[in-house]
Amino acid sequence: MTESDRRERALALFQEAYAHQMRKELDDAIRLYQESLALYATAEAHTFLGWAYSFQGRLDEAIAECHKAIAVDPEFGNPYNDIGVYLIERGDLDAAVPWLERAKRAPRYEPRHFPYMNLGRVYLRRGQWQEALRELEEAARLAPADPGARKMLHEIRARFN
């Protein structure tokens, strides 16, 4: 099998894994992401495998997959954001901030507004209202159609009134 064939088959497996993940069929998704990675490692497959692990509460494994994703493609922003989110889930807000900041600077990242929203959540939990407002305003600017970003911004603005 040529490299091109392996890459194409890995992409098909990745897409199948994602479909399973969206149906909450996590064991099947994990198996398929692993098969995809065995054929051709991509930052996306490592990141999404980590995301599937996180749904099972396997945060150490999720973070490890994000580190592998970064090693494959340091310009891909999603694993930086995801590490930040997993650290937030653990309650380690201080450790989450630099990962979310790195996600904001990543050249290749969609949805671009997520790290801003997640930093907003960190600053809200810390009671740092001005910093939260700044992050949430940027999230809403980057994704004006996202109802979550608009809702969070509205809620923090209401605290200032």
C-alpha cells in the first residue's frame, strides 16, 4: 500500500470514527481512530481520539493524545485548546491558561473562538471580570452567530450593570 493509499484509508477510518463518536459509540470510535493512526498519523486523529477518551473520563489519555497531535503538527490549535479544557475539568485553572493562550495563537485552528470562550470561563471562575469580559467580547467578535458566545457575553455584561 502506497503512502497515498494509507493516507486515504486513514482519512476514511477517521471519518467513520467521527460518525461513531457523534452517535456516542465511543468504543467503536476509539478503535477506528486507533486504526486510522496506525495507517497514517495526523494531528486531527490524535486530537479526536483524545476527545473520545475525555468523554469516558480518561483525561490523562486525552492529554497524552493531544501532546502526540502537537508533535505531529504544532500549528494545529485544537489540541492546545483541548488540553486547556481537560485541565479546567480537573480544576487546574492556572495550568489551563497557557494552553488556551497557545490555542489562540495557533495558525490553524477552527473554531477560532473556543479558546477565548474557555479563557473567559477560567477568568469568570477566578472572579477576574474585566479579563473575562475581554475574552468573551473577542469570542463574540470572532463568531457572532455562535449562541454560546453571545450568551456568555450577555451574562458577564449583566454583572457590570
